[in-house]
Amino acid sequence: MSNKVAVYRKEHFNAAHRLYNPLWDMAKNDAVFGKCNNPNYHGHNYDLVVKLVGEPDPQTGYVMDLKILSDIIKEKVTDKFDHKNLNKDCEEFKTLNPTAENIAIVIYNLLRPAIDVSLYLQVRLYETERNFVEYPVE
């Protein structure tokens, strides 16, 4: 039996966005994205949960020091996205529709290079209390 343990760090950021496909006319965008297609944007209070799975280090007992993980998330994600308009202020979404799904993938790709490859990484992003996505799926 493996001694793998899952550890989690929860962080928070606020951001505005607009769901819109520039290849479609306004009617189709409205039909597909509804209120999320508001040309003046809308915002969310995102909750981000980062999950790491690995074996605790024999010297520290940590899978990863969660303060270090918090610092990485702050540098790579919250400093970049908090209180921003994702469509206008963030290069990652200049040509990528900032759906919760795409935001989760982008966050994963921002974090992955900064976290030991021996650790399994998963991102869970809550767009609302009831709507959330996970990437990657197990």
C-alpha cells in the first residue's frame, strides 16, 4: 500500500469576464452565452482549490509545505488575475474564451512548472457556490 496523501490549498480571487465568440454574431452569442455575453462584462468571486498528491517527505512529513504552495499560487495566479478583466487585462485570454473550464486549464498550466513533477496536481475552480470545474480529471 502506498503512503500517498492529498493536500489542498484554497485561495480566492475576483475577476470580470465576458463569454463571447468573435466568429459569431450577437444573436448567436446571446443564445449560447446569455447574460454572460454582456458587452460590459460581469464578475465572479472565484474560489480556487489546488490539490497535490504525493508521499510525505521523510524529513519534513510534508507532501509540500502549504505556505510555499500558497506563495506559488499568489505569484502565478492571484497576482495575475485578481481584480482584473480577464478578457482585456490578461494575455492568456486575449484569444481564449475565459470560461471556467479554460480558466482552470490556464491556472494548471501556470502552476505545473513551479511544482515538483513527482506530485500529482489538480485544480478545482469554483465560479459560483454551485458551479465548479476540475482539471485534469482523474
